[in-house]
Amino acid sequence: PDMEHLHADLQVVLGHRHDIRICRVVEHDRVAFQRTLEGTQPISVAGRGTANQCDLTDEAGMYPEQKRHSIYAGFNQQLSDAIELDVRAFYYRKESEFSLGQYSSSINVVSPTALAAFGLAQFGFTSSPFRVSPTGYFAETQAVNYALGPNNLSIQNVALDAWGITPTITADLGGGWRLKTLIGYSESDSLQTTQRLAPVGTIAPLVASGEFNPYDAGNVSAATLAKLTNWQTYGRAKQSQFNARAIVDGDIFELPGGAAKLAFGAEYIREGYDSRKGDRAPADVLQIPEFKQSRNVTSVFGEVVAPLIGGDGPSLTVSAAGRYDHYSDFGDTFNPKVGVTFKPIESVSIRGAWGKSFVAPSLADSAIADPTGLNWIDGATLNFIAPPAVLAANGFPAVGSTQKIMFLLGSTPGLKPQKAKTWSVGVDIQPSGVPGLKLSGTYYNIKYTDIIQLVPFINQNQFFSVFAPVAFTRNPTQAQIDAITSTAGSTVGAPCAPQPACVYGIQDVRKRNLGGFKQDGIDFSLDYRTTTSFGGVDFGFGGTHILNQKNAPSTGAAFIAENTISKWKIRTALGADIGNFRAQAIWNYKSGWNLDVPVGLTGQTKVGGYSTFDLFLKYDFDGEGALADLALTLNVNNVFDKYPPLYFGGDIVRNQSGFRNGNTVGRLVQVGISKKF
């Protein structure tokens, strides 16, 4: 009866856009819903003016069910006095099953009364009180979000198989020189499938015929449910790598601190990557296009270590290394590194290092493996990605009622390698007067450029305030629209008309070289261990203090300080050995931070700190036969089941609320048994 009144009520409302949220409350066998009309108070079946709280994650899994199997084998043989053979091989399989809870989606519908009032009765309505909204017509659209099916119906399965073998031959060349050659080959095969609702194109006819009512999704028949859920997100990747390497090392001449050492070598790598990803009915997944790629990398490298000063007094050791790589798809790169260690006295070491590094985009990151996916966004989904109202004065007015946003996923063509420069200075102290005590401190400085990552778009205020200049095109031209449409590997949703006026903007959140990242800080540690009459006691205290962290949204852009991070991360451990028994308690701490609330919004001003305690116990059996080399372990992480700090997000997208500065797995107990043969 409630639903009958609800349908009648909605049919007579004209001139507004509505957002409907439907949730099936199983234990009460009724439907609770909230409708919000522009310029009116919320109306709810549960009571006028009350909000309908519906968390679809309540029945979803927090941690997947996993099965892991691994085999590792080694073989070593001294073939002669000068030649040694060593072979290592492994096989690994991992299976994961993750429950995503109920199926959930949204659909735009419009009442027949509204359509008739506007002279659109030709769309035909005979059995269902609501129909899917015509493309580009939104004056009387209701965006209905619904959930259906058993709580464990939507399942994500992941399987990974990997194996590899690496034979190594080491030859003594005489005179302190050695040759080490390696040939390795490995493969992996990963498969991921996620059962999900069919696309709107499949669901819309079911709504139009009256077979599926999104306002009462909990009462769907088994036959209709099978049609709605006959869809799958499918992804499969096969990787292979061949690696051949030869290294020669030995002493080159004597210096005051000892022999100078040299190592040099060459390496060849060939990588292969085959991928297939997309959305299809389970029976049609092999129709998804398969992409195959490969690359070759040829390298030469070397390192020299020179103890310039040594003997009974102070010592000074300098090292220098360099590596040249030629990529078949990215060209050449050379990366050097130098290091210095000075010991004024035996118990103190002062060290420093500087270097450059280079990481080419993986084959999985390329536009071939991850082609552009074009999504024409309107309806309820538009509310999550459209610019917030508080930025209207900054060139982002509200999206028009008949406009859409072109939303791009995937990888941009022409990704460049990401690079980094690092340097550090540190000191290590082992006081001779306090045996077992070690002190260490290091200042580090890291700068990344051309970082390969996705453009963050979940936080709309951050996206449009910081990343819009490089990832959002407002009022695109017809040529820009046509270029995206013609090159997209897949398209979801229907284009709007007339173009280009109906396109509010192009939101490009594809993976790209996204500016830079800077961080400097201090790593520190204190470790102490002493023996006792019952065994030993040890204490450890260490962590990191981030001094500064900055991001640049694009190459060449100014670096902006990032303060919404935990700048103190500390780990303290106290342990004891009592005979064959080992016990250790660990305290983990992460500091909180203040929040900068965007202008025009309300919300919390601080994310709190987070402390957890872990416990580790181990007993080594001291026996023979079955008890030889047998050990039992117990790990308890987050002993007191501490919740991480709450984060209420912004008023823009309330579902960003949740936890920050810690994980939500809670108390985790692990029991282990190990046996060596």
C-alpha cells in the first residue's frame, strides 16, 4: 500500500528534478525511501523530514577469503673447484573471493503523467507506472538508486598463477676476480571476474515493460534477477619475462684503506604482456579484444668502491655507480649514484648519498593495454563528478538540465618515464661504553617528476580547484568532442544532442604523467639488546618525521604544500627471550592533522591520531625427530580492536565520509606453525 500511494504521489509532481533512494529493510519487510524535491523539505515514508540512512556496505566483505599455495625449490652443485651451479625455481597460486554485497545501480525514469503533460505520450506506457527517461530530456526525470538480490550475490573472484626458474653459474677467474652469469624465465597469469548488474541498455526495456520496478527492487522475480545480473567485469593478463645477466667483480688495486673493488656487467630483458579487459555477459567474454605487447631492454652497469683512508685511525670510503639502459619503446637513460662513508672513530659512521633513478611505464599502463573508455554521464551519477556549487564563481557554473559530461578512463597515449632524484645524510652510532646500543638518524630528500598516476576525481573540490587546468575542458569544441568519440576504445551511455552545446565539459581522469612530488624528512631509530640470566631483553624505537610534502598537479606547475598527512609515524617494540620462548609487544602511532575546510562548506577541522598495539609470541621446540626445527607462532594485530579516526569528508559528496589515518580490518589473529626439513 505504501508503494501504491508513492507512485500516485510521484506521478502528479511536475516541474522538478528528483533524487530517489530506495532501500529494502528485510527485517521489517517494507521499503523505506526518501525523496528530495528542489526547494522543498525531504519527504519520507518513515516520517516527514527524516533522512533515510542506507549503507550498502554493511553486508559487503571487508577482507577477502584467500587461498595461497606456493612451492620453492633450490639446487646447488659444485661442478669443479672453480665453477658452481645454483638453480632456483618457484610456483605460486593465490585465489581470492570478495563479497561486494548486494547489486546496486541507478536509473533515470520519468512518469507517464509528466510525459503526457508535455505531449510525449508517444513513448507508450501500458503496464509500468514509470519509464526510462528519453535521452536529453530531464525536466521530469527521477534518478532512482536501487539495490537488489541476496547480500552475497555480487562476488569478485581473483586468481593468480606464477612460476619461474633461474639457473646461475659462478666461475672463479683467479686473482680475486669472479664471473657470475644468470638466465631466468618467469610467467604469470591473473584472472579477475566481478559479477555485476547489466548495463542500462539491458535494464531499460525491463523497466519499460513493467517486468522490473526499480522502486520495489527487493521483489524482483528469480527469472528477472537472472536477466539483470547476467553481466560480468572481466580482466585477464598474461605476463612473461626473460632475463640474461653477466657480472664480473674483483679487486683492482690497493689503497690506504684496503683494496679498491670494481664490478661491471651487462643485462638483457624481454617482457611480454597480453591483456583482455571489459564488460560482457559471462558467455561472451572471449569477444573482448585482446592486446599483445612486448619490449626489450639492454643495459650496461658498473660500480667502484674505493677505501681512500683506513688503518687504525679514521676511515673514508667512496663509491660511485652508474647504469645505462636502452628501452625499445622509450629510448635511452643513464642514472648515476655516489655515496660516501666517513668514520672519525670506530663507533661513529657519517654517511651521505646522491642518485638519480628512472622507471619506465609498465606495459600494463600503456594506452594499448588500457584503452580510453568514454562515459556519457548524466542523471544521478552526474552529482558525484560535477563541479561543486561553491566553485561557480571560478568558472564552473551548474551543469545544465540537458547537458552531459564526457568522462574518460584508461591511460593517455604517449606516457613518459617517471624520474626521481634523491639525496640523504645520516649518522650511525654504536657507543663502545654501552654494548648492544645502536642509534641512527637520516635526513632524506626525494623529488619525483612525471609521476604516472590517475587524476584524483573523488574529491570534487580538489579536482576542480587543482587539477581542472590539466584534466578538464570546459565548453569543448565539436572537433575536441569528435576526436575523443572516434578514438575511444569503448563507450558507455548515449551521446547528447545538440552538440557541442549539450556537452558541459570533458573530464579526463586517465592515467598520465601527473606533475611532481617532493618530500623530505628524518628517519630515526634506537635499538638496544642485552643478555640476562633467563635469555635476553630488547627494545626498539624508530620512525619517520615528514618535514615537508608538496605536489605539483602537472609538469611545470608550482609545487603546493600538502598538510593533510600524518607527519609522525612511530613504532616502539619491547621484547624478551626466555629460553625457547619469544614475546614481543609493539606500539604503532600515527599523528593526526588539521583540515582546511573549503570556503562555503562546513565540516570537521581535524583528523585525530591513531595508536594500535600488536603482540607476537613464538615457541621453538627443542627436540629431535618430529619436534626438530618446529616452531609455533601467534600474531595479534590491533589487540584492543581500535577504530581509526573518523573522517566526515566534505559537504560536496557525503559518501566520502569514513575512516582516515589507519585501516579498518580491526583485531586480526594469526596462528602459525613452521617446520624445517
